[in-house]
Amino acid sequence: MKYETFLKNLAAGKTAPIYFFFGEENFLLEEAINKILNKYVTPGTAHFNRDILYAEEVTGAQIVNIATSYPMMAEYRVVVVKNIERLNSEAREMVLRYCERPALQTRLVLTAGRIDRGKKFFNNLMKKTEWIEFRPLYENRIPMWIINFVKQKGKQITPRAVQLLQAKSGNSLRDIANEINKLIHFTRGKEIIDEKDVEMVVGVSRKYNIFELWDVIGTRNFDQAITVTRQMLEIGESPIYIVSMLTTYFVRLWKIKTLLKAGKNKNEIAELCNIHFYFISKYLQQAAAFSEKEIETNFEILLEADVNLKTSYQKPHLVMDLLMYRLLKHHNN
């Protein structure tokens, strides 16, 4: 099935009981999953009628049991099983048997990355399901994808802006979509995104991103941390995302300090922390800039900021300014 046919059928409510999505273009694949979820699962019933499973964490019996359960206060339930290439042989057999007589009240979505179509399991699965292969778009098809994606957001974009956006963002649809979302935020009240908008947003966002923020925090540069954070917020970056990524950063510093205490050398730390050798010296310096007590306190500070962003009436930029102060200066007072 072509992706366009899937979208047309979905809009008309003509969906299959089982879909098999696979391929290397993960952004479009995830988008297809979300379209099915948005079609059949309402926020009020999502807890009962939406299940996102990972093949490496469930058995075949669990998949079948969940898929055959009845929805609550809705016509359908949606069950998504990701990474099915990781199912063991027993689970694969159970999934194939389910495909023979699927539950009509369920929309089951099975996903995988790149597959070997010659393998018996995938060959049989493609015979029993509606399947779509998500291949990376050719470079010359990306401009039209950009135009359509922007149109879905309720705006238009000029040809020169499309060209510049692709040149600055590359050919990753996920990266391009992220930049478009920032452009939508930046151009509120404006119907057409032009070349100047792309220069302003994509140019800046390439300079001021989460990795830049990690670096200035790692050198305890408070003034620059404020500048970078405010710029990221200005171009539409989510403050909750920033807090989440800062937590990831301090988890990494904590792990580095723990490995150093255990006597691990630079190469071992790089491998265990999944850090490219080129960057490990920088991370070692940044880990040395914070004591274990400071990192522990920073976890509490980050959690508090996350709660405030989600539950309080404080303006996000004020929460983030205070966060930078508490992370970088308050310890010294």
C-alpha cells in the first residue's frame, strides 16, 4: 500500500485491523502511527484504549491478550508493537496466528526498521497485513514534502525559503520538521514564511541549541547560559525539553564521576558513556567543574523546574532564568 492511499483510506474511516509499517524513514513511520492514534483514540480514553509495546519487553501471549481485549467507551482500541524484528520465534508464531483471525475491535500496528523480506516471518506477515515501507525520500522530493508539511500547519512557504530551509537543515525529515515547528512559532500572525524568517530562525537555532547550552553550563558561564536559554525559548524550543536534556547532561556527568572513582581510564569512560573519543576530554573537564553534591542538588533543582513548568502560572522564561541561577551560581553563595 502506498502511504498516500493509507492517508486517503484513514480519512474515510476505511482502516485495516492490522498494519505493518517498516523502513528507515522513522519520522514518516511515527507520523503514520500518530495519525491512527489520533483517529481512534481520544484523550479521555487513551489510558484504556491505547497501548504502546516494545517487542523486546513483551511476550507473544501478552501481545495477543492486549490485542483481543475490548475497548472501553470507544469503538476501537489501538495497539502498537515496535521493533518486531526483535520478537523471538515463539512470539512470531503467535503474532502470525493472530493475523489469521484478528480482533475487529482493534487496530494493531506492527513496526520494524529495515527488514529482510526474504525471511519467512516478514514474508508471511506482509501477506496477512496491510503493509507500508517507509523509505528515505529522495532529495528532489523533499521540497514538496516541506511545502505540504507547512500547509498542514496552516501556512505557506516561498520557494526560496524552501530551498534555504533544506540547505540549512539537511535531508532529515525529523530535523526539517523541528525547524518548521520553530518557524511556525516565530511567524505567528504571518501567513507566509519567507527567506528572512528561515535566516532568522534556522540560522540562530543551529548556533544556539542544546549542545551549546551543555557547553556553557559545563564551563559554569552563567551569563552565556542565560543568553543561550533565552534565545532557544525565543525560537520556540520547549522549556520542558530543555530541562529534560539538562537532566540527561547531569546524569552523564554523574556517570563519568562514578567511573573515575572506579578507576576507569579515558577510553573506557568514553565507551561506557557512549561519548565519541573526540569529545571525552571536554566532558571530563566539565565533570570536574561540579562536585557530586552539586550534581545531586542539581537533580532536585531540575525536578522542581519541571514541576513548575507543568503546573504553575510562572512564565517559562522566568522559571528558566531562575533555573540557570540555581544551577550555576546559587551553590557558590
